[in-house]
Amino acid sequence: MKILVINGPNLNFLGVRQPEIYGKATYEDLKAMISAEADRLGAEVDFFQSNHEGALVDAIQQAYFDKVDGIVINPGACTHTSVALLDAVKAVSIPTVEVHISNPDSREEFRHVSYIRQACIATIKGHGLEGYLEALRLLAK
């Protein structure tokens, strides 16, 4: 199984950005954690992170051509603003799990809306970095 993990704006700043919300683990720590779980599950995992919406759309579309079996995506702030990401996930028809480290529903009201959610098979929110591992397990089933 081939899984693509996509992270949106500011997730490259894990460990620096608001550690009281996102924790002290870095983006590299997160990638190592996910890689270890993917190995355990017998899955191949690739990573993509960008602070640019169009690059995220490009990565989703490229997943189609790369024959990716599943996508784990934390769109960051694009969750609440991007119809383009929703349309991209719909277009490729690859099972996708939306992940959020914090629980957006317990934060500012504008974070309660997720455009991409309706194209995803599941949403995992508020489980910290463990949420990514839950998403991998869900896709591996």
C-alpha cells in the first residue's frame, strides 16, 4: 500500500508554532513517527508539505498519476478556506483521511468549517500527532 501524507501551511513549524496547542515535537519527529508506523503496517509512505494552496492541489493530483492508494492530509488553515482542495480530492477519488492535531471545533469559530471534509472518508481531530497514525491504520484496513 502506498500512502501520501500531505501537510499544509505552517505544519513545517511544528515544535515552534504554538507548542501549547501543537506540542513540542518537530515536523521531522512527526515524519519519523509516521514512517515507523508505515513500516509496521507494511506500507510505503511519502511526505509533502507546502505553505501554498496550489502546490497542495498539485500534490493531490500527482497522487493520482503515482497510483497512491490513500492520502492523509492536514490542510492546516486551508481546511477553512479551500474549495480547490475539496475539488482536487473529489477529482482523484483516492481514499483520503483529514487529520488535525488540535480540535478545530474547540477553537475560533472560523475553524469549525472544513471544506475538504465532505470528500474525505474520515476526519481525525484533537488526537495530537497520534491522529496521523490512526489515519494510516484506517487506510491500511
